[in-house]
Amino acid sequence: MLANFHTHTVWCDGKNTPREMAEAAVAKGFGMLGFSSHMALPEGGEGTVAPGRAQAYVAEIRALAREYAGRLEILCGAEAEYIPGATAPEQSRYAHLGLDYLIGSVHYVVADDGARVPVDYTPELLFAGIKAHFAGNARAFVERYFAQQIDMVEKFDFEILGHPDLVRKFNLRHPYFDENAPWVRECEARLAEALANSGKLAEVNTGAIARGWLDDAYPAAPFRELLKNRGVGFVLSSDAHSAAGLDCAFDRDFGVAFKTEI
């Protein structure tokens, strides 16, 4: 069954309405579509569903699910941000919404001085953040990114780890670290161990392909193989921010088996 669990709409930073995404899913032959608007409860933030609007988001998706029953199974989830000390993908924070699942994601790396350095917004902001808050040390930044993910996986209750090596997004066009360096493999191995021990799923995320930054999914092929060998389960996700990208690269062979239930 064709399924996608990572879908954004105008409720956060997507371009299409939930109905437009559902119509595209039906037209493309999907059997299941999971909505996963960005959330960062309790504080909210740019590009996320405002805390006071979260119930309305869920209500719209649930109504759509009833309307499309028999044609498309629709789930309501959230991509929940992890910013240490501020917000986390913890079921207790989101229980009042009655969501079907949470994707736990890191989009900001928190430096020792408390600054939040954006991982994937623009190359300019990324490199300025590394210079200002990591003394220009890209390795220290990447290691902190992986450490933050491991911390999230080990401490919090969610189902899917979002784009496990998002730090690669700009690295093809604007190289700033060696993805094959032994220290990177060590970071990946520690995250793989944490994921395997937690029972959480990793997503194979084609979003960077859709947006033209990479020609492979997150996580990269060697990391996927490492996760597979550790017994980690996978879901295939497009991280779609538009109806056109809903099935981006879903026809490719990523070398792993995918679950369609979470």
C-alpha cells in the first residue's frame, strides 16, 4: 500500500490545504495519508501550528478522514520539535490532541551559549550560526546535532525519527563536513544503537530530493544500511510541502523494507 506519514499543509509551512493534499493522494493511488504539521508545544514558533490553533487543526483533519473513509485512510499526527529545555516530542505534551502518532525532529541545534542554530533553513544562516556559536567548528556542530537526536530518542515517547541526517541537506552544494569521516560514522552508529534499543521507526525522507538539494534520501545509503543491520524499522516519507511532491522519488529502490502501519 502506498502511504506517506510526513505531510505539511497551510496549517504550518506547506503550500496546499489538507483537502488538496488528500485529493492529490487519491489521484496518485495512495491508500494512507498521514498529516504531520510542525508543532513545538507549548511555545509554538514560526512555521508551526500555534498552540491555540492545535485543536482546530486536529478537528479539520478528523473531519477530512471521515469524508474520505473508504477512499483514503487519513491519520492525524504532528512533527514535534526537539529543543532541549523548551519543547520535545513527548506524548504527554500532545495527549490532549489525541494524535495518531508523533514524528520527533531536530531542526535547531542548541549551542553551549543557548543559541538555536537552524540546521536546514538556509546555508547562510547555518554557516553564520556555526561561526558565531560553534567557533567555526563544523565537526562540533554536527556532533551536537547527532547528540541532540540521541538524547531525544532515548528520553521521549514518539513513533518516528524524522530525517535522521538532516545536517546533510546543504552539504552537496556547500560542503562543510566529510560525510564519510570515521567520526561521522561513529555518530551514526550511536544513533542507530539508540533507535534499535528504543523500537522507534526511522523515516526514509525524500524531501531534499523534491527541493533539489540532494539526489538521495535522508538517511544516506550507508546510514540506511547501518540502521537496517541494527534491526531498525523504516517508513517511507516525502516530507511533502506541496501536492506535487507527495510521492517524490517513491519509485526508487532505497534498499530497505517499509512499514505501512505505525
